[in-house]
Amino acid sequence: MKKIIVLCTGAVLTAGIIMGGCNPSEVEGSQLEKQDVGKYTMPDESSKHEGTWLQWPHSFTYGKDYEEKVEPIWIEMTAALSEGENVHIIAYDEYEKNYIYDLLYAEGINMDKIDFYIVPTDDVWARDTAPIFVYDKNNNMKLMDWGFNGWGKKTPYKKDALIPSVLSKQLGMERINLNSVVLEGGAFELDGNGTFLSTHSAVTNKNRNPHLSKSEIEEYIEENLGATNFIWLDGVPNLDITDFHIDGFAKFYDKSTIITLRQDDLEEWGVSNKDVQTLMNAKNAFNEPYQYVYLPISKNNVILDNGKNLEYKGSYVNFYIANTVVLVPNYIDPNDKIANDIIQKLYPDRKVIGIDVRELYKDGGMIHCVTQQQPVDLK
């Protein structure tokens, strides 16, 4: 049975709307202590960032029309993010770098907060292809480089697969070579307390890791991401290009809370009844049940400005938490405001900014999919 998270005395989440403003971390389960396992620690997305990485869209893979349609999303993200942290932009080449600089300067963005790295890319999905930044046991920052193969060789990927190794040299930061295991950043969630949440269809799928068993993959994850408790949903192979990434419909809020969709919305999203029950009955590394905050999906199917109906709805769970803002995918839909308001109450010290992602969404992604955080240096 689904649990409704109590936010404070007399305040509950009802009909998808939060009433009251307490932090869910104040409720049962907040006293858990992080387990000290694995070689590295991946800081939570909501922890302090040094900056955010973006791979700027270009015309070299999918043409000029693609670039022009999605570029306004990158401008809006950069403007919002630069208010509270650095924005590290990966540009395809020197010409593109100069073009992007002039574009952002003309928008009045503070260019002191922007820097550029020249790395040829295939596409824009930084969550899956930019480095994952972690700390070692001595709080030294490392650059983690998991394998990437275009979500099972569905798209051009060979340039994107090299991004972490190229950036390791440019940043002068040690690279942890994990290329023998394909693992995209959007395919998993960590609760910061030893639990790894994912789908088999996006990780143990033979189009990713044909030579590795589930237990072997779990060993890599335990050693390098510190997970000891695995919540595996079956997922749905080939339902979308990612083979059903978890970050489209579930996200850890804190050590004891999962942000997700209500059961009927999960099922409409494509989640099987079996997976719904697995998610709703999940337990953490201490065998304690999670609590849940529910976001809606869009009320209507997503419709582009040209009138094209995508014939599916949009998720708001794929939001990105930055230092001073939370960027939320919006769809010019009546439920945009409902979702934005719920998320604003979850993060009262950050400003929620809804960004129209429809032109990106038609190609399979949202805000979380195209951002990657770099935590602050602890040394």
C-alpha cells in the first residue's frame, strides 16, 4: 500500500498537492547513518555544486533544425544556473565556442560564471555521457568514466563515449576507468545511504553489458558507488531510446523518501504493475520502508508549437537541483503549475524555474537528462 508522507503536524500531501512546508527529512527515517562502503562517494545532487556541465547542442549530428529548436532550452538553463554556480559548457569546436559565447553575452548572462571546454560530441545528454564526479576516501575529487554505447548502439555515440577521458586531461583530474561496464547516469538513483535504484532493462540488458551477470554488475556498483542494497525494477526494453531510465519517473528526495508518480500515472508511464509494487514496497539498506511524495504527469498529451501531438504525456520527476534553483521540465500544460508548486515546497530555499522542454522531449529527454553536477572541491 502506498504511504502518504507526513510533512509536518497536520500537513499531508493530498491529491498531488503539498499542504504545509516542513522538510520530509524531519520525519521518520532521517536518523540513518551513511554506510561507509565502496571506494568512492557520489555526492547527492542537492549538495553544494561547484558547477553544472552542459553539452551544447550543435548541427553536426542531427542538422541545423535540431540545433535551432532545442538551443533556447540551453540558453534558459545557463541563465538560471549561472545565478548560483559556474556553468561548464562543452562546445564541439572553437567556432562553436565563440558562437555560444556571443549568444550568451547578448542575452546578458554573467560570463564570469561561464567557461568552455572543446570536446567533439554526438549529442547533448550530459547526464549519461559527461563525467560523474566523486570523492575518494581522502575527499579528493575524481572523474568517474563508466562505459557508454548509445543506449545499446541505437544512436551515434563514439564521440560522446570519449568525453570523460578528454575532460580528464583538460581538467588535470584523475579518471577512474570503468569503461568495461556500461552505466548511464540517468539509469540509476542513489539514496546516499547505500541504496541503488534502477531498471534491469537499462543496465543488465544484454545490449549494454552482454558479458556481465547481474551480480557482477552489482559488485562494480558496490565497489565504486558504495551501494549494498539494490532495488531492481524490470523496466521495459525498447519502450524508449534509453530502455526505461529510472530518472523519468523516480528520484530520491532524501535517505527515506522517494519522489515518484501515483500508481495510475506510473502505469500510464509504462511501469508494469509488478514494478509499481516493487517500487512502492521498497526498503532501504536498513530494511526500513521508504515514504513517498507524488508528482503528477502532464494532464494532456504533449503538443508542440507546430501542433504536432506527441501522443504521450510528460513527467516532472526529471527535474534538476542546482545551488539556488530547481529546473523543472514544463510542457505548457495545466499540471505545470501543480508540479512546480509541489517541488517548490520540497525545496523552499531554491527557486523553481519551469522550462519548456517540449522540443527536447520529442527526442526522448528532459532537464535532468542534459545536466550533470560537479560538487565542490573539499580539499
